Amino acid sequence: MKVAAATYEVPYSTLCRRMNGIASRRDSIANNGRLTHQEESASNYFL
């Protein structure tokens, strides 16, 4: 993995996190604000 990190000029720690399934900050923040259809329906019911 160190060779791949050096080849693509990516920090080794970042590559390890991706291989372990941890999403990037950009991807994880983008999903935090979205409600599922069921959650949205429930919130509309209470409002």
C-alpha cells in the first residue's frame, strides 16, 4: 500500500482509512443533511 500511496501522491494514512471503509470528510458531511423519505414524512406529520 505504501507504493500505491507514493505512486498516486496520497498520504498513506488517508489510503489506509479508505481501505478500512471510512468515507472522506466531503462524502460524510454531504450525507448528514439528507432525510430519508420516511423521516421527511414523519417530520411533516408533526409540523
